[in-house]
Amino acid sequence: MSNDPKTLYTLPIATTSGTITLTIPRPQTHPTVYLLTFTSPPDNRLLTPFIETFTLALALLRTNHPHGVLITTSGNPKFYSNGLNLEHVASQDLWWSKIFWPFMKNLLTYPMPTIALINGHAFAGGFITSMCHDYRVMNPSKGFLCMNELEFGAPLIPPLTSIFRNKLSAKTYRSIVLEAHRFPGPQALKEDIVDALGALEETYKLIDEKKLDKKAKSGIYSVIRRETWRETFGFVKGDDKECYDGDKWVSDTVKDAEREEAAAKELAQRWEKSQKAKL
């Protein structure tokens, strides 16, 4: 019997001429291992239409097909995802709580094991998206993982850092958030950010070794994930007042930093003035 890939859905992404495709790459040997491939030119930015189409694909899969394992990857070999478009975010009312927190929650609590197959760069929101999966397999020779907000002066709202704090060591977390370090595949594996290096073949090997296609059968997988990643789940589940309006959190936090800077400046100037008075 043929083990050729079987296409389940091809969904258009509005505004980018992109698509999200759901397939079963090996229907005979792995009938419940699904591959979600997103292609949204030029670099898979997490715009609202992209997230809405991704969310629809997740809903169709969990509703209409036996639960097994979901792999997500990019149809663009250069980028898994280059993250958010901050101008787009700023133009939307309550974008974080209406669009991105539900997207993170959906991935974080999906009722079957999820694997991000990172075949290219995953920056900022793209890196976060990969971290919302249970496992990560990364190209060993191409692409970096990086939270580069430090470099272009963007604050990080609690859920965006919580996912790293939840899953990684304090040392690795520091390198990601406070150093904007760029991790190639081999270093990402060493730091336990990814679970394996390779492509689709190595992803299937990981699934077989851990028997991941059996883990969702009891129906409790989503519930256990909520407890496993409790800190991040608490931020994104929709009733956290601190994170409801992400832009307000940013504004309040920036103002607090500015007040601290002003207080330090005032203290330094008072001391300098007192020293001059002694001369």
C-alpha cells in the first residue's frame, strides 16, 4: 500500500497569499502523525490573519481526526517565523489578549503532543511559538533561535518571558532574555532548548522513541499540560488582569523604569551639589 503523503486541508491566509496545509506525511506507517506547514511570505510574520488561519487548522484537526502527534514547520526554508510585526500589533485594539494570548494558550494546551520542526530562523514571537510546543527539532546547520527585543528596544510582557522561565534553566533564560543570544542548532541542543537536531526523519525518530503517538489516547493530555506549564498558562488563559492589556503593561512598566531613572539622577545631582558646597 502507498505511504504517499495525504493532504487533509489547504487553508489560505488572507493578505499574504500564503497557506497553511495539514497533511499526514506517512499515512500507512504513522496515520495519526500530522504535519502543519505554514507558508506566509516573506518570513511567516505572526499577523492576525496568519494566527487566525493557524487556529482554524488546529480546530479542524482536533475536531475531525484521531488525536496523535502534531508537527508544525515552515514551507520557507529560511524562516520558521520571524516573529511579530509591532506596527500591526500597535494598530489593533487589545491585540495581545484578543489574538496572541489565545494563540499561545491553544498551542500550550493542545490535546496531543506537539513538535516544532524548526527548519530556519525563529526570532522573537517565532521563538516563543516554538516554545509553546512540547518538543523542538532544529536544523543542525542553518537558522538561529533568538529573542532580540533587547537589541531593538522592545519590552517583554510577562507571558513572553514566562514560557522560557517555565521550560529552561535560569542560565539559559538569562542568555535568551538579557543577552539576546543567537543559538544555532548544536548550541540549542546543548542548552536543552531543542530535543534533537535534524529534519522530518529525525522528528519521526523522536516520535517513535518516545511513543508520542500513544500519549493522547487517554484524553487527559491537555489537562496535564495546563498544570505542567502553570505559570504561563495562568498568564494566557484570559483572566489575568496584569496581562489583559499588554500595551498598558508596557506603558506602566516603562514609566516605572523612567521614575527610577529620574530618582537616581536626582540623588546623584544632590550628592554632586553637596560635594561642591564643601570646596
